[in-house]
Amino acid sequence: MARFTRISVALKMQETGIVPVFYHPDAEVCKQVVKACYDGGIRVFEFTNRGDYAHEVFAELNSYAEKELPELILGVGSVVDAGAASLYIQLGTGFIVSPVLNPEMARVCNRRKVMWSPGCGSLTEISHAEELGAEVVKIFPGTQVGGPEFVKAVKGPFPWSSIMPTGGVEPTEENLSAWFNAGVHCVGIGSKLFTKDADGTYNLRAITETVKNALDIVKKVRK
């Protein structure tokens, strides 16, 4: 059962501003990266459902977060069907993100009051997602559907929409300013946050610093 209500998840997404998006098949690596992000100020984190046995990695990671990172809301992304949604709900996911709009997933998540954020690429899809109960809609891939200008255009007729772009978001002042000035609820950022050393291992100190700087930018833009 999720430890956080769907409304509290949506509010924490907005408050934090950035949702890191990450996958690795090694649970220990995931723990280290999540902890580095947490130390930088992240309180909402998306583990992506990729690769065989991803749900087993998530189960271990979620148990770790519950004990060691009590303020963290850990969710899962890249979920495309109701079966996978049900599986992750049983593992205690805080929220579910999808690259597509699947009404069957809406029914599963709403039944258990788990926040779900479906992927949308048009005003019609956003409207449909909200009719199905989506509090925060994901636009994906963010750049390809129109970038910040698309968000700005949507917010004209739909000022109530809470939008989270993923894809094309970078932890720079120029990029984040463009998205937040357009009116996003929060942003999802993947590989740009996760610095690696020359040997391919993650530089945890650099990740923490990158996250902290990005969150400072968000606060600055929002003032």
C-alpha cells in the first residue's frame, strides 16, 4: 500500500519541481543514486520499469527508501498496462507514470487511490486524461510535442492543467526557466542529472551537486 496519498504526491511534485528519472539493473547502484539525489534535496523520484526483473529491483529499492529516506516518494515510470500497474501497486509504489494514456491503468490506479500520470501529446489527450482522474499529466517526449511553447499554448484554454514534461529537460538555468515560465507543474529529468566518471561509475558527489544546483534554479525562476 502506498505510504503517500495521491494528492500529497502531486503537491510534493510541485513543491520540489524536479522528478529524477532513473533505471539501473543493480539495486545497490539504484540505492546510491537515489540517496545522492535525496541529499541534494529531491523528495520525489521515478524508477523506470525497464529490463527483466525491474520490479524486483524496485521492491528492494522501495524497502530501502522507506527505512533510510523517509521523506522520499518513490514511484515507477514506463508502465504501459494495467497488469504492470497492479504489480507495482502491490510493491508499494508512491505513484505511476506512463508514456501513454491507457484508461485501464486509470481504473486500476484510481481504485487504489494511487496517483498516475499518463503520457499525452495533444490537448485532447490531456483533457481525456483529466476526465479519467489524472491530477498531473505527463507530456512526452517533451521537446518533440512542442517544448515550452506547447505547454504555454495548453495553459491558455486549460489553465487548471498540471503538466510534467519529460524528454528535452536539462538542469540548466536557460532550459528550466523556459519550462517553468511556460507554466509546468514540475519536470522530469533523466540522464542529464546522473554524472558518470571516466570508468562509467556514477559520481555520487557530482549528482548531489547537480541536483542541488538545479533545485536552486527552480526556486529562483519561481520567485
